[in-house]
Amino acid sequence: MEHSEQIHNRKELKSQRKYLRNNSTSAEATLWNYLKGSQLEGKKFRRQHSVGFYILDFYCPAERLCIELDGAEHYTGSGMAHDEERTAYLNSLNIRVLRFENKEVFEALESVLDRIKCSLTTPNPS
């Protein structure tokens, strides 16, 4: 990488990424059970991967796909503004963002997994 500035997994965010991995929400823990170990369409996902100064809930490098699980704080005026800014930044790096409400993971998990599968651009060869 020829960049003078590291964008992915900056050292200064390492302890925060680790904290978030060790203290994940129940929705994140539930979804991770279906994403870890390349279980979903053979795609490798990372948990709490940082891009710039943002820490993404889940990231698939091969697909340049970010998956965010949102709690109530994301549906306030300031929360929505922050999310728009974050999505615009990620989109500027050609990273697509999929957002789900936490409750969707519990109430419609199959639908969440189907929406993730449908967003994958490179099909699993098997």
C-alpha cells in the first residue's frame, strides 16, 4: 500500500476495537454466529474493523461491504446525521454499507441473511 496514512485498522483504534469485540451487543453476537468462519457464501467477514476513524460492526474485504447493526441511538437527529456522514465517507472509498436495526436480527434473521447474500457481488464458486 503506497498510502502514507493507514486507513484500515489504525493502531490508535486497536484497544477500542478490542473492547467492542469483547463487549458486543446481543444482536452483534447473534449475527456473528452466522458470519464467522466464512459460513455465509464462503465470504470472510471481520468484526469491529476500522476504516479511517470509524469502527465498522462487520466488514467483508473481498466485497468491500460494511454491515452495521443500529440501536435506538441511531434514530435520533444527531445519530442519523453521524450515520449519513459515515456512510458518505465509506462510499467515497467504494465501500457499500448495509444497515439493519438490532431488532431485525432477532425478529427476521433469515431476511437479514438473505439481504446480505443478495448484496454480495461475487458469487461463491461452489
